[in-house]
Amino acid sequence: MESFKRQRRDSDDLADIRPEKRPVFDQQYVSQSSFRGQGLQQSGSGTINVGGNLNIGNEFDRTQNANCLADLRVTDPSDDKTRIESMKGGLLADSYSWICEHADFKRWRNDEDSRLLWIKGDPGKGKTMLLCGIVNELEKMRKSSSMDDNENISFFFCRATEEHINNATAVLRGLIWLLVAKQQTELISYVREEYDRAGRELFKGVNTWFTLSSIFTKILKDRSLKRTYLIIDALDECTTDLSQLLEFIVLNSSQDSSPRVKWVISSRNWPTIEKDLSDATDKVRLCLELNQESISEAVEIYIRSKVDELAKRNGYQNDKDTKECIRSYLSSNANGTFLWVSLVCKKLYKISRRNVRKHLTLEEFPPGLDEFYSRMIQNLTDLEDSELCKNVLAVLCIVHRPITLKELETLVDVSGVSDDDELREIIESCGGSFLTLQGNIISFVHQSAKDYLMKEESIKIIFPEGRIENQQETLVLQSITAMSNVLQRDIYNLQELGRSIEDIERISSDPLEAIRYACSYWVDHLCEVKCDDDNDGNGESDILSDGGEVHQFLTEHFLHWLEALSLMKSIAGVAAKLTRLLKKFTSESAISRSEMQIEIKNLVSDARRFIMSNRHILEHNPLQLYSSALIFSPINSAIRALFLEQEIDWITTTPAVEANWGACIQTHYGDVSAAVESIAFSRDSAYIASGDSEGNVKIWDVESGTCVKELTIASGGALWDGKRQVIFVSSGLRIAFNCNSSKTNFEIWDAITSAYYTLQLVLQGEASEGIEAICLLKDGKRVALGLENGLIEIWDCNPKIPASNRIRRLKGHTESVDSMSLSNDGLQLASASQDNTIKIWNTATVKISDTTSGILLQTLLGHTDPIQAVAFSDDGALVASGSNDNTIRIWESDSPALDEISDDHMHTSSVTAIAFSKDGEQIASGSSDMTIKIWSISGAFIQALHGHSSTVRSIAFSQDGGRIVSGSADNAAKIWDISGTGSCIQTLEGHTSSVQSVGFSNDGERIVTGSYDKTVKIWNVSCGACIQTLSVHTDAVSCVAFSNDDELVVSGSDDNTIKICDMSGTCLQTLNGDTGVIRSVAISNDDKLIAAGSFGGVIKVWDLESGKCLKTCEINRQVGGLTFGVTNSHVLCNAGIIPLDINPDEDADATITDFHLRGYGLSKDRDWITWNGKDVLWLPVEYRSEYDDEYIVSEDAIAIGCQSGRVLILTFSSSIFPLQ
């Protein structure tokens, strides 16, 4: 209750929201309005408020409204009402009309001080049908009083057995949807205000309740809201967050809070509901047990109707004696319970006229629901299909949602049943008094039926050996068997490895139809299998032992199972289920069996990490499970070991990866649109709040990785002009930002209400200067300061303490410390720096005099750009980080340090240049760490070359592969001997700016270099002398190449031209062709053609002799690594192979964009390996290049210089292809 009281206090200024203060969308979408019809005309701009159901807005707004309503809709309560009335045999006006004349109902209806009517009663008393009747009566009253356009009626029916309508969030979604979709449609603006920021995720996250309750509160306070009746049936069947829902009802059912709203709710006689409603001051109770006379009369009307229906159905409508016999029996035994009458009549439907009296005489239908259910249970033992019936009832008792007939067939052994019709008959005969079939969905006739079956005496009868746990195990085994028989790779026959989940349509004959429940819930049921010593004294069943059914299923079908979940969009929460399963292996009863569960425990643990690390592709690209997820998993991953060789046959050389899983357990990729500058965990570690450089705050669910809430702080009270800290304070969703230039003022925001206040921190002395980060400890008494010089200082905030006693210093980062987080116990500090690392320190043992080092516990590597934000979870088990690389990562703080590839085998900074040797057997990479590294095509590290004093910008191999030349931002080029020691043979000095491009002549005697200084230089390899300086460009030279006969030099420049010069330095020809800034040039093997690629993605091919343009095509990305194929029939670039197909008669200046790429390449965003232009292998962020000229493509290999310092080398089969 307190959370809503606080929300109410914070929202006092919203007590009456005027229509003019309702959220308004961007005027660009609504500035031009035109209305046609009687009585209303306008053209031009401005705002018009119109009541009723008039739909105003342009196409964009209508589309957005439709999308918003579609995502908000969890059910149509009107359809639910129709279905319920049909299931219960129709709504009889005479059976509920008594309520309209009841004093309590009239008081609620007519008295403005009576805002809440609570109808309560025992099971079967007709509460649901009574509320259906109230809805009908209110609608009649509205129409009869000509108030049709001035009243709203919104309602919702809770059902415990239906997952989508058994929770508080669903209730709000249903009430809001019925209100804004079908009645007062202009109120959708309150939903749109949040929806336009978060999209459909607004209704999916764990924080949806808080957002929707805030939205609904604003709607109910809007002064334009018409008189509104809100009706909720069966609150006792709201199984999730019922207390929150009741708090909301109480707070919004008073005259002061929502003066235009009245509520009707119903429930069983539960003391907990009575207690939660005790604070409602304007409520009216209507207890059905205290109105027995009215209820009995209503039941009698219902009985007469059911008897007439029975007589007509079974042919004795003219037999007054039989009808009276039935009516008399029902009236004598109903005890005012509609449900009992309904269940008995359901049985009587099957009894012929001549036998009906006999059955009534035998009292086969005892009075009272429990007695009736008991008799039905006893009758099961006499049925031919008794065991099957018991199994069906047992399964229905433990499933987490209603299931279909097809799903039931996978969960119960129905081997003796011939078809669905026979299964329907069996369900009807054995479970007719407990179960109902609506189409193909099986559910309980009433919650009381399930409640009775879950009583101890019933459990002993219907569950195997009288134990629920045994049925859980049986269901798991049935699920595993069913899944094993159906699951397979690419079960939807998608074929395209990169196909997005959003582009996959539900197929008509869905192979997953029968196993959807099994896929979603088998782990949940496995977690319920009893771990004790009751199984023949041997402890837990073999189901969870090494070599058991679960172990075997995961070994054979783990990836197939994940693919199915991905196709079903049911990945969220799977890792949490495996976490729960892992706890079973450490339970007290499992310890004695630990030697029998070593392999399966390790497999489940690895499977959990596999899922968490690959969340992005699981949610977006299902078939990447079989490629990207496997090859980028650690060498020692159990999942990789099981599936890699059998799944990836088109990649012949896989990348070098770590040996083991590192500390990073999750990375958020595409959901982050700007650099993350601040991050924090909530107290329960369930959420993360992140603040980005654009003033947006997002709240994430840690387990599922989804964004559940967005705030735009820049539009609020905070001044967003630098690095910010976001923290959760207290126990709620509150966020603090330091927001002034001295970084000592904090604004404390409430994530629900957006209310804020200011807190000021006072610092003294030198600590107030050079501060890049400040971490306020959650007790508010201590801070840690991150400085520009890489030092970290910890201060006590009490200004009375002398400075000499206030500071501790930690040193270890090589660049500015931009963010920090202290663990709650104050013993550990996580720091994030511009050096791309996170460090975790033990702060307890560091003294003031120790300014050179602290006790460094761990360094976390993985981000590819400076890290702006870091935070500990409350229990210290997790660390979250956000970076300029637009990712958020979650780390386990107590994991072993990441087993990175040795520094000798990867660069320590971003790779900036890369090249293949002429024979394709070696690769050279250059980096901003000033080194060059040589690799074999298999990915093996060969040697490192040291000598440059700045970033290496370009590399080229000699024809024989024994030497390389490198160009650097230190303005020099160097020649290296790589056939031996790796020594520098020559340093070529003469350029006055960065050397951007280099190349060997084919005879190996000369080198050409291009520089930012706008010149091209030709050098003698032997002596290192400059032979020629070509000053033919007016801007930086970005690419150079020799002709194959070594007689010509071709250069491309930022001045948009290509120059062809001879060895004397004479410019023979200038090619421009409006290609833009030139990034790559190539000459054909016969020296007849020249190709150039531009920054803007245009590739042109000219005749070298005449300068005539022969071909123009566009690849919609920067062109890099341009070369001709052996036969000169195609060119190869970073996008793949482009066939030339030169036709002398075609218009060469016409740009071709519809050609078909062939072979391997990279996507425009460099996050996919492509084949024939289609995505086939997704690249994690640490395996991506920063720019298009930092990777190279050949016909059977790709080498990528990564921003992380890695060099990714992939070789491909020449006979097996990814889309075959």
C-alpha cells in the first residue's frame, strides 16, 4: 500500500488533469486538419478537443494508435463476457434482476459517497453471472437515460487457470484497453506518451505494472473523463500481484481521488481480500450468503430454465412428472449454488428419460460442491479408462496454463486412443464434472474443481502413488520424449541462417504445435521433482543423473530446444529456469549423489552461460545458434564441444577464442542507441538503470535483458551537460543524477512519478578539482572520486574530519577514471576508465600513504571503447558496465579473471590495418598500439613487429611473402623482414603527415606510399631512398597500387580523383567520374582495367588505356579491399564478389544497384558475415571492425581487424556453402 500512497502524494498536482494538459503529439503530425460532416469544419493548424468517439488525426497518428492498442490488448473483455455466458448456458435476466432492487446496490448506484461495491460469496454462488448482469443493467440504464455518450463501462474477468488474464497487470491492460479503444478514445494519449518511447516493450517488462498504474491513475484523474464504471470479477483468481491491484482500487475509489469513477468487484470470502480493502472508506459490501432468499429465488429461476432445456434436449418436454421430479430434486439440494445445478444438469444431459428418476432416487448427485466432486472422483474407479482419466486430471492440476488437445497428447500416455474425437469423449466421460473443452483448449469448469482435486484426499486418488512429485517427473519424461521425437535443426525449413524472427510467419501446419507447452515448461516441472531419499532409498530419481533422460536430451537436442523457444518468442526467463535447476544440484539431498551428477551439472551450468551470452541472437536470429553462438563460445564450453563439428561444416578455420567463459555473462546490443554514461543496480539486483549521453534513462530487467521503462531526464529538471551518475536509492525505483559542473549536486528522481528533489555534496581542498567521476555510497556518508590522472580517491563526506584522515588512493588505470561503484559493504570498488577496462579493488587494506597501488582483485576486459559507467549489485555478485561502444555488459564479480588470449597473440588496442599475403597463407595486422602482428591463415600467431611510434595505418606484403611494408601516423613507412627475425630493414622517412597507404611493386624492388600530406612517393627498397615524389593530388592520398608490369602507379585521394602516373612522375591520366572520396583502387591482372571504390559506396571500372568508364555500380557502403579476380571477370571488395559483365553497348555512367553479390563479404554495419549478399554469421561486438577499411575479403577467407584488438580470421570451404 505504501508504494501507492507515495505515488499519490507525489502526484497531488495531478489531482485534476485538465484536457489541455493531456500529452500532445508532435505538431508536425497534426498541423493540417480537415473535417467534413454536419456541424464541424476546420482547416489549418491548432488544437481541437472533441468528445465522443470522433476519430481525428492523420495516417501516422492513426497507425500509431492502432499499433499501441494492438500491443496493449491482452484480451477483449467483451469477448470474454460472451464466452463466459455461453459456457454457463446463457445469461438469464430474471436470475440477476434482484440485484437492481437491492438496497446496497441502489446506495452504490445513487450515492456519490459510495464509490466501491464489493460482492462476495462462496464458490458457485453465481458471482460471475451476477456481474455480467450488472454490466448489462448499466448498459441499459445508459441507453434508456440518453446518457450513451456520457458514460463509460469497462470490465474484466479474472481466471486463475488462464495465464494471460490471471494477474494484476492484465486487469489494468484490459480495463484501459476497453476504455480507450472502444469508448473515450482521446484518452489513449496517456498510453501513447509512454508507448512512443518504449514501444511494445512497455507491456512486456516486469515494471509494466508500475507504468500502467501511473497511466491509469492519470486517466482516472482527467477532468474530461466521463462517468466511468469499472467492474472486475473474481479477484480471488488474480494469482499474481493481487495485493497491488487491491491497493490501486482502494486509492482510486474515493471521492477525492477519482470523483467520476465507481467500482464493482467480486471475490470469494477471503480474509486477505477483506484486510486489503479495509482502507477503502467509500465501499459497500454485498455478501451473497447474507442474501440467501434472493439467491435462492435466482437459483430457482435458473433451475426452471435448465430443466426446460433438459426436457427439450432429451425428449420429455411434455412429461410434467419427470420435469417436476428433476426440478424438485435440484431445488431441494442446490443450497443456493448455481454451479452445483450446472454440474448436475451436465450429467443429466447424458441420462435417458426412462432412467433419470432412478438416478435421482439413488442420489447419485449429492448436495454441496465438495460432496458432488467427491462422488465424481469415486465414480472414476468404475470407468474403463479410469487410469487415463486420473492421469488427465493430474496433468491438468499441475500445468501452468490451459493446454490444447494436441499438447495433452504429448503430456499423457494416450497410446490406446485412436484420434482427437475419441480423446474428447474420454475427457467428457471422466472429467466432465471437472473439465471443459472450448474448441481445443482444456480447462477446469471452475476454480473450485481444481481446488478440490488438490486437496490431500483427492491427491491420494488421482496422482501416481498419491504424490504430486511423481506426476511432475512423469510429465517431464513425457515432455522429453515428445520433444525428442519432433525437434530438429531448422524445424521451420527457413534455410536462411540470418533470417530475423520478425520476418518469420507462423506456418499453417506448425510442427511445434503439440510440444509448445513441453518446450516452455519442462524445466519448471523438472525443478518440482522431489529431491529426497524416498525412491527405493537411492535418493533422487535417475532423471537428473549423468546419462539420465535429461542429460541425454540436452546432449542431443539442446540447440534444437533453444531454436524452438526462439521461434516461439519464449526465450525470456530460460536462463533463470536453468539457474533454479542448478540449485537442485547443490541442495542438501543432492549432495550425497553429487558423484552421479558431475557431467549433467557442468552441462546445465554451461548451457546457462551459453544462453545468457547469446541472448541477442536467440531473440532475433534463431538459426545463428548453429553458427555464431557455437564458434564464438569458449574452447572448453561443453555446448561447443557437443555441437560444433556436427553443425558447422562450411567454416574450415574457426576464430581464436578464450578457453573458458569469462566474467561477462550478458551483453545488451541493439537496445542502446547512445553512449552509456551511467549505470546502477536496484536493491534486489533485478533491474539495471542506465543513463546515456542524450539524457535518456532506461530500466532493464537483468534476467531477461529487456528494457522495461524509459525516462527522458533531459526534458525534466536535470541539466544534462556532462557525465552523469544514475543510482537506485532507498528500496524503490529512484534514480540520482549528478548534474552540475562541479559534479557535487544530485537530483533524486522517482522512476514512476518523475518527481525529483536536489541533494548537495560539499567537498574541500584539491579533491574538488579534476574530478571525472563521483560515486555516492548508498549510505550517503562516503564518496569515491575518479580523477583525470587515473587516480581514485575515497573520501568521507563529513567536512569536520581533517583532510589527512579523509582520503585513500588507488592507482592502476592508465587513463581517466570515468565511473565507479562501491560495494555495499564498502570493501570493494569497481572502477571504469577511458582505457577500456574495469578494475575491481579491495579498498579495506589501502592506506593513504600507498599512492602507487591498491590490491587489485580483477581486471575485466571486453568493451571496445572507453567505459563511462559501472555499478555493483547490492549483494556484490554482479557488476554492470556501459560504454561508448553502445553496449551494456553484466559481469560476475567473483568469476575467475577472463582467460583472454595472450597479449602476444592479440593487440592491446584497436586494429587499424590488415592485409593478406599474395598466396593467402598469411595475414598482417597493424594497430593503434603501434605494433604489427603476423598470423597464419589458420589463425596461429607467428610474430610481432615493434618499431613505429604511432598508430599503424596501412600494411602490404611483398610478392614472395618474405617482407612487409607498413605506414604509420608517425609519418614513416617501414620495411620488415618477416621470413626470419622480424627485424626492420628500412625506415622510409620523408612524408610530413600520416602514411595512409603502402604497396610493393611486383618485382619487390620498389614501394609506393600515399599520405595525408597529399603526396605519393616511390621508394627504392634496397637503400630506402625516395625515387619520386608525386604531387598530383589536392587532398589526402588514401590508396595506392602498382600496375602488374610495375610501369604505372595508381593513386586515389580525398580530392575525389584517381591519378595514373608513370615512373618518371608524369601524370598520364586523371579519372574522376563523380565517385566521391576514393578509398580503394585496383588494377586488373592484364593491366587493361582499373577499378576504384569510394567512401559513398560507388565502384567504377575504366579502360586503363582510354580512360573510358565501362561499369558503375553501388553497394551502399564504403568500399574497401578492392581487387580483381584471377580472370578479371569480377571484382572483389568488402561486400563480396561483384560480377562485371561488361557490355560495350550499355550506359556505363548509369549506376547499377540490382546486381547479385556473390561469395563472402561483410554487411553494411559490419555485424554480419554475408554470403551471396545474405547474412550468414553474426559477429559479437568484440569481433567487429570499427571502419570498412579494417577488414579484407578473399574468395575463401575473411580477416577482420577488430576494435577490441583481436584479429578474426575465418576460412571457408570451397565445396560446402552456408545456404545449401
